[in-house]
Amino acid sequence: MTPRILVADDDEDIRAYLEITLELAGFEVELATDGLEALHVARHQHPDVVVLDVMMPKLDGIEALRQMREDPRTSHVPVMLLTARVQTGDAITGLDAGADDYLTKPFDPDELVARVRAAMRRADTQRTRNPLTGLPGNESILAKLSQLLAAPGGFALLYVDLDRFKPYNDHYGFLRGDEALAALGSVLQEVRDELDDAEAFVGHVGGDDFVVLVRPDLAESTAHLICERFDAVVPTLYDAVDLAAGGIEVTDRRGVPQRFGPLSLSIGIASTAIRDFGHHGDIVATATEMKRYAKNRKTPGSAYRIDRRAPEDGG
């Protein structure tokens, strides 16, 4: 697949120069004329690298960068800033805001191409992230689990599953389904960032499955907060008529209409404070079992279940 580069600059001549330079180097180029358009294209076209001018109308490059870093759909994308020589202070501000590199105008085209390729190489070595949510994927999750199992102090694993996602996806389509997953990813990151735990970790297993790793003493309060925050977001994911009806109607494979309530979360928790786990597969299996218990609840809204069995009780 040809790498895609998003170029955002309000100067038509510079846009054209960048487009030709990058296309001759073998890249596919998407163009934006201001920061707002750059955000929109980055969120929906999934570029491999963004080349972002600092001085642009509607939304400047620094603020566009900040919003990209806060959005799970774009937080992982390498960003290179373009700045005039008299504005190199903006480049430092941009690096602090999360830029990966910068170039000052006028720039050498060969240097631009080399820096874009270097940004892609760095991203490839780190690319164990889910392309939709930008969260670490299975490789990073397993590495983190192995690291925590070998370290003192212990941890808890929260296995987060999105209930009734398939009928939601069937009813509203894949784009709306992706928005629901991205919304859940944002909730998980928001909660993680509020925790008094510098090692707290959020990963996206795939599909509608996520994991959160926290200190054992934070496990239940974190699960409660995740449930509360996501349930508050759920109404924004539905059309008004479906909200009023209390859910959606989807026809099953036999042609029989079935009603499904709103999206919710089932969270299973396994903690090293309760028992020892010799392998990451053991703690994942225990959390998965607890998630199934959570799914069997009769009450509406999101819920969690924690494994409280001592080893002699079945561990």
C-alpha cells in the first residue's frame, strides 16, 4: 500500500510544491488548506504522516496538533511541523505539544522526504497500536502483562467488553460502529489519565474488547468510573427515535426482528492481590470469566464483576 501523507498549508504555492515533491518520492498526498480541514482529513483518511504548517487560518498548526494528540483516531500519527525561520519558537512549542519533528522554511526537498521517511520508520517500530482507537494492541498488551507479572507490587486487569455491539453495528453501519468504539477508547483514556497511577495502561485487544491495567487498590473504583462515564456517553451514540424507543430493532438471520437495548459495558476484573498468576494467560482467562458473569446481569447499564476467590477456592 502506498504511504499517504497529509499536507496542510494555507499557501497554495507551498502546497503544490510539497505535493509534487512527495508524489515524486512515491507518496500519495492528501491536501488541506487550514487546521480545521487538516483535523477532518486526518480523522477520516488515516494518513501515515502529517506535514502541518504552524501559521494557518481557522485553527493554527499548534492547536490542530494538540487536538490530534487528544483524539484516539489520530494520537499515534507522526506529525512534522513547518515553520518560518523567524518563528522557530513555535517549533519548540510544537515539540512540547507532541510533534515528532519540524522543518524551517525554506527547506530542501530531499531533506523533507528523508525526514518523512524517518518518521514513518519510527512509527513502524512503534506500530503495535489499533488503527481505529490509537490504543496499544495485542503485542504491547502482552509485553506490558509480562512486565507487570515479573515486577513487585501487583496489578489488576480489567477486561472491558462492549455489549450488544454487533446489532448496533448492523443497525447503524460500520462508520457509526467505529465512532462507538472510538468513544469507548476515549472514555478509557480519560479515566486512565485521572488515576493516581503513573503505570496505568489501556489497550485495545481488537473489535469491542479492551483491557485496563491498574494498581489492585484502584481496580473497583476504576471500573465503576468507566461504567459511569460510558453510560453517560451512550445517549449521544443513538438517534433520537431509537433513544425514545429504548433501543433498536434488528432482523436476525431467520428474518425475525429482535429488539436490543442500549450499548453498555461488561467488565471482568482479576487481581494479583487475590491470587498469584504464573502466566499472563491465566490472569486474562480469569478476567474473561468474570466478564461473562457481568454479562449475565439482569439490570440495565454497564457493570463489573471482580474475582474474589482465594486460591484454595478454585484458583
